Amino acid sequence: MKSALLIIDVQKGLFTPPPADAEATIERINTLSAAARQAGVPVIFIQHQTPDDELAQGSDAWQIDSRLQVNDGDHRVGKTTPDSFLRTALGPLLIAKGVSHLVVCGYSTEFCVDTTTRRAAGLGYPVTLAADAHTSHDKAHATGLQIRTHHNATLSNIESFGVLINALPAAEIRF
């Protein structure tokens, strides 16, 4: 089974102000990306963009957070919805690379990470959710860490897609 690492929306504008556990989340993502590259696994950065100035393509806010390690051989995919597959180059890229399993991490847990994980499973990709390498900002109803814990439990208990969604700490993920 060939994996790919999806790093979703870890962008300057989305990490200002920092979401919950931001520094540790970025460190874990960097550890995952280094391990993926060492194993010859594609590393794919997903970047959200909006038509307005908030996350306009090419703007400072749209840029990948400078604390992330990005290599020349890494891939970038732009998106305009919480779904990293919808109207993007992600699906064709995964097919071209022969990918059959996804490791997912990044931002925002309850939007883009959740939607992309569900869509991937719906397309038949088993998913390993890096349980401590995705994050969100605090909301009125829950902290970012509570949101992460909730989604780790919820997503890893969905069986109806017919493929496994597994939530594991980043340190336990092997490529």
C-alpha cells in the first residue's frame, strides 16, 4: 500500500492568531513530512484560497506557514472549499503517484481535515488521521483541543465507507 501525506491549510493567515497547540502541531507535521520523504512517500501541501483578500492566492496570508519544512520535490494543491478533492488536482495527482492510502494532518480539524478525511474514505482511500497533528481555533462551544479529540473519536468510528479511518499519534505513524 503506497501512502501520501496530506498537510492541509497550514498557512500564515490561518495560523495568525495561532490555533490550539500550534507549535507542537507544526513540529509533529515536520516530523511526519521528514519521515514521509525518507520513505519516498509524496508530501502534498493543500492551500486554501479565497477570491477576496483574506486568503487570495499569492498573498502573504495564503503562504504556507514558514515554520513548516517544504522541499522542492513536495507537491502543492490549491482548493476553494473544505474538500481537498473537489475541483482540485488532488485526485489525479494521487492516481499518478499510485497512492492507495492517505495520512492526513493540518488545519482546521472540524472543516477541511474532517471533510477531506470523509471524502477520501468515500473515494476508497484508507486514512490514517495524525491524531495530534491537526488543530483548530477555540470556538464558543469547545476548545481547539476538545474539537480535535472529538473528531479523532468520531472519524475513527466511521465504518460505513468500507475502508478504515484510523486516528494515531504522529509518533506511531510509519510510512
